[in-house]
Amino acid sequence: MSAAGRTGAGWWLLILPAFLLLVVFYVAPIAQVLTISVTEPELGLGNYERLFTSSAVQRVIETTLRICLITTVLALLLGYGIAYAITLARPRAQGWWILAVLVPLWISVLVRAFAWVTLLRRQGLVNNALLGAGVIDEPLPLVWNEFGIIVGMVHYMVPFAVLPMLASMREIDPRLLAAARGLGASRGEVFRRVFLPLSLPGVIAAGVLVFIFSLGFYITPAILGGGKTLMVAEWISLQILDLIRWGLGTMMATMLIAAILVTLLVFSRIVDLRRIFGAGA
Amino acid sequence: MDGIYSPGAASRSLAWATAFYLVLPILIVVPVALTDQRYLSLPQDGISFRHFATVLSSPEWLGSIWQSFTIAVAATILSVTAGTLCAIGCWRISRRTTELVRVLMLLPLIIPSIVYAIGLYRYFGPLGLLDRFLGVVIAHGVTGIPYVVITVSTALAAFDPRLEQAARGMGASLSQTLRWVILPRIAPGIFSGAIFAFIHSWDELVMVLFIASRDVFTLPRRIWDGINENLDPAMAAVAVLLILFTLLLLLADRALRRRNEG
């Protein structure tokens, strides 16, 4: 385009403010984190050595990966059910289903964690109801442990799982399903052999999204874990704020970024990443 | 899909169970906020609004609400201005470099805020931006840019580039083209981006935990302290007020989009 050539400079100027803001106030602080991880307390890879020698570090990573995998699987399962129902619902009902997904998405994560504490703690509503009904004699330990973290995290992640799956299910031609039924396939076969394979790209995209969001999740695990079950984000905050061990904290932060980028890189061959984040539509 | 093919009983019940799981726990804070007791519980002898009164007459809560609100407004202005201009520039130039710029703009969505927060904690120290209004506005404003870039890019995708070329061809300057041709067309996208950027700042806790301490004490920070220190029904009242506020913003977004489509 010759017009672009002539007027290019002006349009580039439009990009400049955002670009500068991001470089000076986003990329620079994060680059500093990466630098500190190899310069404090002394120059070298000493902090990274801990990955292999410190059992505390290994335990945190293990806990994080375990919780993230469980969360991802559960969020995908529940999200798939709801996305499937939305896809097959009549337009009127679709609006309500989507509302049930979007409203939790935009309600403060603190409010949601608080609601779960209210429900699940020792004298919480769930335990009181079960005790009152005589189902249990002792309050169940529902929160301030791994169970509580997973309940809260899955609750947070389901909407993020639904959106990419819904987008990919909506591209499936409903006549294919009707045709398969007409040709004698049972309901289960239609789902297994037609719908499921066609919706798989959305499932993978949703899985990547939920997994990388879960890896660095701070607020919900911190509140519902009660300081006993530590995930990576809370561990980092502990190193920096309470123990003032910048080297270790930034090392783990660097590993966190690396884990997320590697996950994205691996899956970028399978799914269109821009689609996950809804950009450049 | 207009019900050409309807789901089976198993998937239907899974979907209903999930919907309940998503919505009911959030709704539970409403009866708890209306309790007549002094502790977190369901109402026993009747409902009471005294916990709302406690919150709305507390200078601490009101101060934090006001601080969060002003920070969110300032951060939204920053995100919307930078994000909108950037999205327009990328859309118009549309080369490989601008693809990279767009990826750069998405970074704040991908990198966990805990990493950014500890980075800022160190970075803001020498700049004198710790525990300052301006520091939090910059942090929230910069991380709000992706939401605006996404919504505005989506709006631009539906915009006919020939309109812009025609305007330029007839002698309009860049700023005239922006003001009279492009911006009016993508206003709904900008507005959506503004709402998302606002909610992002209004709810943000992780960065605030690191870069603010005493002078800047936002609403999420106060809720966080409340959950960790004293769980009382006033917290539930705050939660209900927050839910109502979020719903209001989302309804505004929906109404505006509908008006523009219809």
C-alpha cells in the first residue's frame, strides 16, 4: 500500500505510548526479576541449584503441578458439560446459560474466596447443615487444605474453560449430528465419534489456558489453603516479603514464566494462541 | 443450534450441576450479609441491614472504596488512551512488526501478576513510587491495556478500511480521520474495554499487596485483611455491595452493546 508508506510515521506514533508504557513499566521490572535470580545473593546459577538440592523447593513445585493438573481436568470436565449444553440449547436458554458462566467470571475473586470460606470452614454453613442433619458427628476439614484450594480454583477456572470450548463447539454444523442420528448412530456414538473429535481443538485451548492461569494463581490458594498447602505464587511472596530471600523468590518466578512459555510454545503448534486470548479477531 | 439435536440426560444434569456450582456459592453471601447475628451465619430470627449500615458508616471502608474508585478511574483512562491508539495503529499498519507489538500487549494477561508484583516492588523503590497513588495507577493502567487492545481490535475487525482511506484521500488529516471517522465507529469496543480495564483495577489485589502499604489502602486490600483477620458479617455486606456493583457494570456494557447493534 503506497498510502501506508506515505503516512506510516503518523500511525506508528499511535502505537508509541502503549509501547513505551509497556517497555518501561512492564518489561523492565520483569527483566529485573530475571536478572536478580542470577545475581543475588551472588553472581551465578546458585539459586537454580536449589531446584535439584532443596526438598522444600521440590515439594512446592510438586504440590503446584498436582493441584494445577487436578484443577485443569476438573475445570475441563465441568466446562465441557456446560459448553455442550449451551451449544445445543435454544437461543433463549443460551442467554441464561452464558450469564451463569460470565457473571462468576467478573465477580471479584476475593468475594468468591470469601464465599467459599463461609461455606466450607469448620463452623461453616456446609458443616453446620451436615451436623444438624445428623449426617456427620465431627465437622469435616473442607477448607485450609488441598481440597479447599481445588474447590475454589475449579470454581474460578470453569468460565475460562467454557469460553474457548464454546467457541469451537459453535463452529460444528448441527446438521452433522442430525445426519449421524439419521444414519442410525446412537446418542452416545454421535457424541463420541462426531461431536467430541470436532470439539477437541477447543478442549486443548481451554486446557492450556486453565493450566497456565492456575500455575501462577495467588489469591484463592492463599485464602483457601490457609498457609498450610503452599503453591508457587504464595511461596514466592513468602520468600520476598517475609524471608527477604530475593534470589530464591525471583528464581521461582523465573521458573514460573519459563513453565508458562514452554507450555504455550508446545501447544502453539496445535492451537492458535491468539484465539485463546481473543486477540486480533 | 436451535434444538435440532438435543443433549442427553447425563450431559444435561452435568451442565445443571455445574451451573449451580458456579452461581450458588456466590449467592450465599446475600443471606449471610442479612443475618441478625454478630457472627457469620444465616439469619435466625429475621433479617437485618445493620451490617450494611456498619460498612457504609465506617470511614475505613468508605475511604478504601473511594481510593479504589479514583485509582480505577485514573488507571482506566491510561489503559483506554494507550490501548485504543495502539490497537488502531496496529490495525492500520498491519505488518509483522505490529503482530509482535500485539503479542507484547498480551504479556500482562499471560505472565502471573505475582511475578510482575515482585518486580514492581523492587523497580518502584528507587523511583519513589511505592505506596503512592501514581504508582498503583501506573501498575493497574499498564496491565489494563490488553483488555482494551483486545476489545478495540475486535471492533476494528468489523470496520471497513476503505472508509479511512476515503477520508484521507479527501484531505482529512490523521487526527481528523481518527476523531470523525474511526473513533465513532469503534466506540462500543472502546467502552467495553474501559469497563474491563476498570473492573481489572477495581479488583486487583496482588500488585497492591506489594507496592502499597499504608497511604494507599484499596478496597481489595481491606477485604484481604478482613478475610485473614476477622471474619464477620460486615465482610459479607461488602461482598454483596461488590457483586451488585459488578452486575451494574456488566448490565451497562450489555445495554450499550445492544443499543449499538440494534
